[in-house]
Amino acid sequence: MSRAFVALSLVLVSLGLSGAASAFYVDARPPEEPVVLRWASPNVEFRIGHTAVPGYDDPTPLDTAIRAAFQSWEDVLCSNIDFTEGAVIDNPTNWQHPEENYILVYFIADEAVAVDAFAIGDSNEFAVAKYWYVYDAEGEHPLIASTVYLDAFHYEWSTSDGGESDKLDVQSVVTAMIGRSMGITSLVDGATTMRGGWATGDTERRTLEQDDIDAISYLYPAGGDCVPVDPEQICAGLIGENCPPEQGGDGDADGDGDGDGDGDGDGDTDSDSDNDADADADADADVDVDVDGDGDGDGDGGCCSTAPGAAGGRDLAAVLALAAVAIALVSRRRR
């Protein structure tokens, strides 16, 4: 069996608000006809990792918020997704756990770990969802594991009912990261939980919007009287695919209405700002998407789908995000 572990890196920068119409997108992967990424069974286990989180001597409020995030997806009537909580993991240290068939959620507050774990591209992100899938001879791409980890070293987190103006909301962020772990592509436009952009104090994304509901129902359909809605596009993870369309749904990545996708605003369509027009994700002008910078082009150091980050450490402002997508695939052969 050929086992393939996918690694996605979304490098995010602050942008203004987008008011474009919404749609949902799902992930798929080649090598031949793209196959949609989803868990092989709708019965998915999740586990919570307990670490020392500043401001939370008792992890109960954090655990409650994380459970509520899973419940919001499970409550969708036209989806048969069913989450079961497994044993708590105390002080998880291995944030990569492929082939263990569960979603792990925890906070990283240790400086030495946080610096590496949240440095995606040129940005420091506050939440990352990393997932693995297996490609087999039947052409199926079942997801087999996911890790969602949140930065408790650089950022403060809230579980308050109404949110806190200077803190990120645990339930909202975890809800979005769960969607990513289920195969829903992030950075859709409009009023969805999975859209790009975050603000401190924002609790609106604790509740799923219609596109979120349609997406999970498409990936994990309940059947019966439910009529599934097809995605706007199935994203195959190809370089230059522009899927999902960034900020506007029209290829206008910078949202200035000219359709040139000039992400850095210098007018040349070279989104990585090195002026070579190749928009290579690692900005070294070689188009190999060598995310890890080791020169081999395999990108095996790139890892994750991230929540749109916010600059300025704990002194956060409302931000939105544009993603430049780098995709790396590492395969190994098993007999």
C-alpha cells in the first residue's frame, strides 16, 4: 500500500474586510482523478491534551469550549458525523501523530515548542490544524489523523460567554480548525465559520453558518430527506489552482477589483513580493515550494493549515487574511 501524508501550509497576511458572496470548498488530492479528502467513517474520535495554559489553572473551561466546538458540527441534522471523546492526553509532546485515527486538540505554551510549531512561512500563526491521509490502490483518500494546536505562549485565550476584547475565543477558533480537519477548505468568503480572518473578542463563529452546514453535510451525508449541496469547487491542491479563490471568488486575491491577484499590492501579480512573478510560496524565486528551505523542493518542513494570524503578539487588532498556499507531499511505500 502506498501511504501518503499530506502537509498544507497557509501563509497569511492582514487584509481588509471582504463582503463577497459565500460558498464552500473541499479538499481533494491527485495523483489521477482528484479524490475528496474525508474520514473513512463518520464516527471520529477526538482527544483533548492537557498542558499548562496561562490563566487556566483548572483546564475545565478550556475542555468545555473544545467539546462545544465538536458538538456544533455534530448537531448538523443532514450530516451523520459523530464525534466520540477519547482519553485525555496529559502534556502531549508529539504534535505529529499520524496513523492514530483521532483528532488531538491542545495548547502550546512552552516558548521553545511554540516558536517552531507556529512559524508557518513568514508568519506566526495562533492556531494550526495538521492532518494526514492515506492513498491506497482503490483510489480513496481517507483522513487518518489530525492535530489542532493553539498558541498559548504569544496569545491569550477566552472561554467567556460574551468573549473578551483582548483575547481570542477558544470555541470559535477550535470550531474552524475542526472543519479544516474534516476536509473543508479554509478561507472561503462571506459569513462562514471557515472564512479567513479573526478578531479578538469575536464569538460569532461558535455557530455554524449555512455554507459550513452544507460542507459537512456534503462530506458526511445523513441521507434520508436531506438533499446535499455541491461545493463551489473541489480543490485538488495544485500549484496555481487558486482554489478557493482568495478574497472575492473572482481570482482577485488582493480584493482591489482588478483581478490580477497582486497579493502584495505592488501591481505585478507576484504575490510573494520578490518581483519574480512566479508566486513561489517560499519566496526564493525557484517555484519548487520548498517550504522548509532545505533546497530539495519537497516541502517536508511545511505542515499545516492555519487559522489566519494576527500581528503584534498579545496586542491584537481585528485582522483578516489572505493565504498563499504551499502544498507538500511526502510518500512512503509499505508492503
